[in-house]
Amino acid sequence: MDPQSKSEVSAAAASLLDEQEQVADAMESMKHCFENLIVIDVGANLTNKKYSRDLDSVVQRARDAGVQKLMVHGTSVKSSKEALRLSRIYPDIIYSTAGIHPHDSKSIVEEPATWFDLEHIAQAQECVAVGPCGLDYQRDFSEPEAQKQIFAKQLQLAIRLNKPLLIHERSAQSDLLEIIDKFENLPPVIIRGFMGTAEEAVKYLERRFYISLTGYLCKDKSDTGVRRLLEDGTLPLDRLLVETDAPFMYPNTRASKLPQHVKTGITERSLLYLHRWECGGRLKRVKFQANQVSSRYCTFQRNEPCSLPAIVEMIAAFMKKTPDEVALATAFNALKLFGLS
């Protein structure tokens, strides 16, 4: 090899080594982004058709983000069957629930025989809770009397199976508590996706119910709602659970009304899973800076379980606790309540 060729090879080798060192330095500086929180999503609607094409990727992204387990809700007989099917495709990762959402109550009233299908699904080992069920007076998809009737049936089912009860309630707390108070020997009760006032939350907590929170934190602008519940210490960690309610309740971390100390509490590692990193195929075109983000995994149109760490970090900021404290407490609560492996 002539001297000029040797010189070119040496220069190329030196350039490659320099690029490798730059990437190593960048990876080291971003190392904290991959030290994930360990969290459990107790409410994801992965039977939704929005996930029909890429569910494997959605589940893997959640796992990469630190979401160790997912509870997929059944809100009708059909979706409860599908949730159970997913729990068998992804064993020890996905667990299912079986319930009739208040909106779907009329379907059981109109076709009573389908109730027995729900009972059968709820008995499966992979099904870890009954619900979501309850009362929703904000919309009129089902008449209130139909909602009350089917809610009571699910209360009886949860008691008989001794499985936790997931409750959905909107503008109906008085009627809901009136029905619940008629029953004895209730299993653990979880008020999922809570969006009420601090005063309403106290009524649930007095009954030793659990409360599950979502990305609604970003939308709540009231002085008496979920944020106050966290800021004044009304909601203790041992009664708290977290969920994404995906594909709904996208946690808009850029919301204008979100306090600055909460925004700054969201780490790069969480934003890493809220956003997609666009990297070129060549080593020298790899970028790690936040301004290289070009498209999002989670949007207002389709939230994903991988957004859960950001929700946990926002809750921690409101509660003035560390994200690790909130993640550990909520994961422990979920493992204990639902008997997850």
C-alpha cells in the first residue's frame, strides 16, 4: 500500500474512532433517560380499534418505558372477551377485567342472556377485577334506571367472586353511594379515572376506596379538583393507583395551565416515550438532543401506556414527593389489590 493510501486509511480510522467516542459520550450523558420508573397501568383500553395494527409495538413501547404490567379493561361483553384473549397472548404482562360500562348498560337489559357470558368471562383466572361499572349521568347512552340495575348486578358478581370492583362515576356520586351502601362484604373498590372534586374524593376515601388517576391532571383547572386533592395531602399514597386510560386522556405536558414546577418535574426519560426520536441510519447522523423530536407516539387522538411515567412524575410534583415514591407505592398497591404475579 502506497503512503497516500495508508494516510487515508489512518485518517478514516481516526474519524471513525472520534465518531464512536462522540456517541459514547452522548449515550453516557443520556444514561439517566433509560433508568425507568417501575409502574403498573391499571387501566388501558387496548381492545380499542386504534391499536389493531400495531399492538405488539404498543406493548413493547410500554415495557421499554418501565410499565411492567397492564390491565386491559372490558367495558362490554364483547370487549371483555377480547381483553381476556389479550391476557392470554401476553401472559404476565396483560391482565383483563370484565365489566359493563354504564354507557353499555342497556345492552344487557335488552339481551339478558348475554349477562351469563360476562359471568363466565369474569371467572377466568386472568380476569383480575369486575368492571368498569357504575353510573354516568353526564351522557344518556343508557337510562339511569338501566345503569342502576346493571351496576347492582356487577356489585353482586364482584362480591360472589371476591374480585376487586372498578367503578366509573360521573355526576352520580349520591346515587352510586346509595346503591353501594346496600351491600355488605364488598371486595376492594377502585374509583377509576377520578375527575371529581376533593370533597367527593373524601367521601370515597372515608369508605377506604382506592382512587386511580390519569392524564386528566393536565386538564383540571379548578381550585377544588384533582390537583387540590394531591397538593393538600388528602389522597394518601396507600390509596392511590395510576392509569393511562389509553387511547384516551393524553397527558398534555405542555398544557398552559400546568404549573411550571410540574412541567420541569417531567424527566427526559419520560418525554423519550412520549415522543419518537428520528435518527438517520449512519452513525454520524444520530442525534440525542430534544430538539430532534419530529413526531409523537402519544397524541390527543391516540394515547399509549408508555405515557404512564410522565403521569406518575406529574402526580409526584403535585404531591411534593419523588417519582420513585409514587411509582413504588402505586405498583405495590396494584400488585396487592389485583394479585398480579
